[in-house]
Amino acid sequence: MNNNDLVSYVDKVAQAEVGEVFITDSGNVASVRLKLDGEGHAALLVGTGQAGHTSLASEQVGDLTSALADQVQ
């Protein structure tokens, strides 16, 4: 992922609704905005190996990220 793609991805995550999962085009990284009790912003980032070399499908990476986010909220 080049710098422009990374900035675009981070911007999408920052503007997302709480609980909305974003998966990179490579399918091996996903992020989700977390709900906070107070003010501020937080996100969970999950990476699963190198792009194209992970045994998880992008949908599975998204499901894993969502499940982990549910556990910490």
C-alpha cells in the first residue's frame, strides 16, 4: 500500500460509523471504529499476514475484526 492509499484508507476509517469495518484492497488488513464511553476516537486494526499470503479470505478478516471489536466495546 503506497502512502496515498494509506492516507485514503485512514480517512475512511476516521469518518466511519462506530462498528463499520473497512478492509484494505489486499484483503489482509481491516479496521473498525470503536465506541468510547467518553470523547475521542479509537479504532481496532487487524492484520493477517502478508497481502496475498494469508489463509483467511477478506470476508473472514472482516468478520474477525468485527468479532474482536464486539469483545472490547
